[in-house]
Amino acid sequence: MSSILKILPKNYLSYITGKLASIEPPAFILRPILTWFINRYEVNLNEVDRDTKSFKSVADFFLRDLKEGIRPIKGDLVSPVDGTFRSCGN
């Protein structure tokens, strides 16, 4: 798998992924996608400042605002994502 990743055109794939995520599909297509993602990655919807039905695209969901003060910044390392910092290279 890692050998495939080395030869893929990453900039182009990133561009295409961004374009696809920005498409505003009908709600009957978008909602199951977002529901799957929310359930699969255990997204805490109590932190979101609006109803999930208001999102117009996958990108809109990924760029969502959180409620004021829900994740205060502490320390020098900031990672403003729904994820876990696991390792760091050189």
C-alpha cells in the first residue's frame, strides 16, 4: 500500500477531493453520507453550533464552527481538527 501512495499524484487527488467535497448534493444523498461519517468517527454533535440538517456539503460539515469556548486552546501545540495527534516526524 505504501508503494502506491508514493506514486499517486497527491496534489491532483487533493484538488479533486476538495472539489467533490464542495458539491452541494440533495439532502437525500448528503444526509446518509454525513450520518455515516458522524457515526463512524463518533463526532460529538453537542459541540456543533448548528443543526446538522443545515449543512450543504461535506466540505461545509468539515469546516463547521463549534460552540463558543467548547475547545479552549491550551499550550503551544494547536491541532484544530477532530482527531488525535499520534506521532511527529523530524
